[in-house]
Amino acid sequence: MFAIFTTIAGKTSKRAYVTLLLLLAIVSFTTVVGNNAEASSADADKLYIIKQDDKYGYIDRDGNVVIKPIYLNAKDFAEGVAPVKIQEGTWSILNTKGEIIGTWKYVDEINAFSEGLAVVRKGAKYGYINKKQLVIPVKFDNAYGFSEGMAVVAIREGNTLAERLNAKYGYIDKNGNVVIDFQYRAAGNFKEGVAPVSSTTGFGWGYIDKTGQYVIEPNYFAAKEFSEGLAPVSVGPGKTGFISHEGKFVIPPQYSWASGFSEGIACVKSGEKIEINSSHIKVVEIGKYGYIDKAGEFVIKPIFNYAESFRGDLARVYDQTLGFGDDKYQGISFGYIDKNGKIKWQLTR
């Protein structure tokens, strides 16, 4: 996540420096939460995206091709279905047999389903569909998948970088009603009854309950969703650990990046060295991604350039950090490893 800051240097004002740190915290958060529709590891339909010759398909846990790579883009399977891009402006929904069960035209992206709904994007606006029709209008400036009956959405005025950073986030229910008002600089999904948020009145991250009340005070540089009783939080750039629901560190802040636990294992980035002073933030040594257990011990050594959480038996690993465009895999090779760290599908582009 910090790679984009490796060339930032030179004189900066105090205000610009604070803004840079704020942006860094938001990027730290969105590298996980921004891919909000990633399918849950609890899904029974374990099919995994593959990429060959810039086309997308799916394999099973044993590496057998189940759906041939013929699509322009693809999202993870969840709840028995997966969105795929057929052509520009056209997305379809596949079942696990590769059969098309629905098609949407004049849309730019459909994310993976969660709790029966999927985020749909038209241009720079977002709404929600079920497997048959649009159910929440395309009117938000950002939107995440539903979790525990609520979804994070954002509104903003204008399109400049400053205005984008000043977007306000809140929560809606499945009827599209606002249940927690737009008041956060950034926010994550509810998991285990709480959600990470960053208030517009300060720079810290904390956790709220479903009434919008803080249950863990906003004292962190960055924070992500709880899973399996623990949540990754940062106390500064390159200083990430895991806390309990009481807000106490269970695994000390020692990683430069971390995802939530899945299947008892969490993906972390280790070995990165960051130089920070009043004039610049610079990565002087890029770290590698590996996997730890709940004792903070590596079960898969940090040897990957980028990696994601386990979904069932497999985890995606990459030759480089993901992009932020319409196709986050563009120009990137990825494959899969099992829980022993063995390659189950070679990295392909």
C-alpha cells in the first residue's frame, strides 16, 4: 500500500504533511475495505478467479478449470453466483455451472453479492441490485457490500481530489434508508457488531456500534473490520497489529500492513522500512507478504509481492500490488496457494 509514496519527497508545509498522512491512512484502509465485495470464506461454492491471456474464468480448489477464461473481467463467487464482464457496458451473473442467469446493460461494474445484493456502478455513481433488478437507486459516490444488514455508502459535492477526500460516509439498510448519518471521513462494514470509522472532526479511527456510538475510541491511525475476534489497527505508518473487542493489543503493532483473520490465518506485510520526517514519507525497503496465526507466528513465510486473505482452502497471491482502476488485475499476474504455502495455480497474466 505504501509503494505509491516511495517517490514523495521535498519541502512540504505542515498542513500538506498532515493531509499526506491522512491520505496514507485512508489508502491503508481501502486496500482491504475498498475491495469490499470480496466473497466470504464461509461460502460453500468455492470457485476461484483465474486469468489467462487477459481473460477471466474460474477453477475449483483442486485447480481444475470449471468455467473457461473467456470474460473481460470477473468478481469472486458468493452466494452461488459471480458477476462477469461480457463486453464494455455489459455484465452478466453466472451460477457455479457457468450458466448466465441475468444480464445488465449500460453498467460499468457489478461487485460480488453479499446478503442477496450487489453493488452496481454506472460511471461514478453506485447503487444496488439483486439477481433480477435494481433495488437501491444508483445515486451514491461510493458503496460497499452489505454486512449484518447494513452497507457503507458515501456522498460528496464535486470531483476534485480535495472534494473526494471530503466525502462523507454513512450507513443504509436494505431499503436504502439512512440508518447512521453521513458523518465519517471513511468507514468500513459492520462485522461482529461493530464497524471501523474515521470521523470528519478528527484524524483517528475507532469503532462504532449499530447506533453510531463509539465502543472503541478513535485513537488509531487506521483500523479495519473485526474477524474471528480480532481487528487490524495501525498506530502509525508501518505499525500495524491486532486488537481485541476491548481495544487491547493481542498481537503487537509490528507489520506494515495486515488483513483480517480468515480460517485462523491473517495476511500481513513484513520487513518494510519507511522513512518519515517533516519533509517526506519514503519507503526505503519494500516488504513482502506472508501469513500469520493468532499467536503472531508466521505459518507461511513473507515471500510474496502481494497477497490476499484465504477463501476456503486457497489464497490469491500476486507478482505486484493491485491497481485501483476498473480492472484491478490489469497487467498483473496472480495465482493461488494452499495453507501449506504450496502453489495450486501458477501465477498467470
